Amino acid sequence: MRDFLLSDEDRAFRSEVRDFLARELVPRAPAIEIEEDWEAVRAAVRALGESGYLTLMFPDLYRGDLSKPGLTHAALLSEEAASVNYAFETTIATALSCAFPLYREAVPALRERYLAPIVEGREIGAICVTEPEAGSDTSAMSTRIEYDAERDEWSINGFKRYISNASVADVYIVYGISDPDVPAQRGMSAVAVPAGTPGLGFPRPYHLIGRRGCKVGEVEFRDCRVPGDHLLGERDKGFRIMLGMFNFERVILGGAGLGVARSAFELARRHAQRRVAYGRKLGSKQLIWDKIVEMSWRIDAAELLTYRAAKLFDAGTLTAKDLVKPASMAKLVATHTANVCADQTVQILGGDGLAKEFGRAEQIYRDARALTIVGGTSEMMRYLIASADLPELKPDL
């Protein structure tokens, strides 16, 4: 049964969001995918912000009808958006991942300056974590964030890559090492860097296999300086902030995986019931209906894990450390499910699954591939789950 963990209010919200996206995103999706039209993305983000959907994670800013808005509803938004266009979902998920630490950790003036425009859809945020030698292993970061007490400024020097919204964001949340003499977990800080800050550069955009229409690229910092109050939280406590952000991000990615998987499944299901081969409907053949069955149960399992993690997060009874396992499970299973469904759908559609001229199957196939890498690889998710289940030893990476 779909939506098993959701309340009637949650289901009504899903329906509301689906209608909204049918009006605001579906007409723009071809321009985003085919023309890589950034303005189409921005227009849809503005519409989303104006309707209040970007405030779901921030109760004191939310003005909608939900009694208890939270990550459950943000994941529903992510799922529905990704089912239409994953590139657009990436843009809003990144913006929310930027807004999340601003909301929790920024001083009031900084929060007011950058958080409000993001959740209103007027501005875009970005998160800067990944480096050439630091992907899943964030402890290998080389970016330095140093405090200049004389000028009350933070100086950032380093290089980040695979940054969503690079060059088009209005503010960048940057993680780096502020105390190189201790492990990164105790010597990392996070600062907000506004667009246009001297020393902030964008050497190269990247052109990915999928997610066409979203901006991804490199971000460089050369003695890039921001005021002292642009620090998020406390000095050397950035790892804790990042951990909380990752839990949030991974549940959102679970929603995205579900949306991509569901869109693929619907194409396969429809084709299997219509296409005739050797005098019978394709779906009546065991080799085909077996694929349909596998996609169906995988989607249900991914949904249960994703919304379990979201509900646990919203309950507020678990620590960030305790949330790592359910968030990792959600991300691992939902993103793998998206890839299984995308692959099986192309196989069921045959040649039509490879050609743009015959629908979205080939786009979904390309889009899905990033899901098991971004936000922490599937291998890292398995490690985090194993670490939680084997507390008396440290599994090898």
C-alpha cells in the first residue's frame, strides 16, 4: 500500500503539490531538459517560493495550512518535483540544504539577509563541501578557513567542485578546516560567502550525463574574505552542522529517488499493458511482469524507509548521530531503486527507451545515475549503516 506512513493531511499535501507542479513545472520541463534554460528553473523556483513551499522546514516562517510542517513534507515536495524533472528538484534541494544551516546556525542579521530571500524563491543557495581529494571522505578537506582577529574577518582559501548552483547562487555555505592541528571532526568551520565577494571564482562549469538544466561546477576561493559574523554556529564546530545537513539532505534525496523511480515505473507499466508482441500484451509475459513486480516492491520498500526517516526527523526525539542510520538507509535504498527502475524501464521499452523522440525513459535513465553518488555514495551509506550496527568495532572503508 502506498503512502502507508503518511497521514490524511500528508496525502492532501501531496495532492496539492502535484497540482501546483502541474501548473508551474510541467510546462517548463521541456525547456529545462532540452534547452537547459536556467531562467525556466528560476521562474519555477520563484513560483515555489511565492507559494510558501520553501518554508516547510522552518515552522516560524511557514504560513500554509499544515499543522506540523517538516521534513516529511519537504520529502514529498522533492518526490513530486523529481518525478517531473530531477534537475529542478536538485536546484531546490540544494537551496533548502543551504537554508537549513542558515536557519539553525546563523546570527539574526545574517539569517535575515540570506534565509528570507532563499525561502521566498528570490535567491538561490549553494553548499560547498566536495573537493578534488575530498568526496565522501570529508576529513580530507584542504580548504582553509582562517580568522583574522585584527580585521574581524574570515579568510577562505580552497577549491571545491561538483557544486550544484555554482556561479548562479546568491550565497555559498562553505565548509573548511579552521584548525589543521586536530582531526577534521574537531577543526572544521562553516561560513556564508555572498556572491560577488572578491576572491570568489568559478573556473569551470561541468556537463553531466543527466540533470540537464541545473548548474554544476567548480568554486574557487583565493583570500576570499567575509565579515566575522558570517560564521555559522561556533568556530571548529562545522562538522556537527554538516552532519545535521547530511541527514536532512539524504532524506530529501530519498524523496528524489522515489520520484525518479515512480516516473520510470509508470512508463514501464503503461507500455507493458499496451504493447503487443507475438500476439499478446507484453505485460502478460513472465520476463516482463517479473520486472514490473520487482520495481513495484522496491518502490514500496524505498517509500517506507524514506518516510520513516522523515517522520523520525520530524519527531525530534533522536540525535543527529542516531538519525544517520535511518537517513542513510533511505538514501541507499531509494536511489538504488531509482536506478533499477530506470534500467528496467529502458529494457522493457526497447528501442523506444533509448530515443528522446519516444518519451522520457532515456532522460530518466541518465538522471537516475547521479542519485547513488551525490549526497554521499551508496558505498558510504553502507559504511554508515554498518558502523551503527557494529558499534564495538570500526568497519574498514
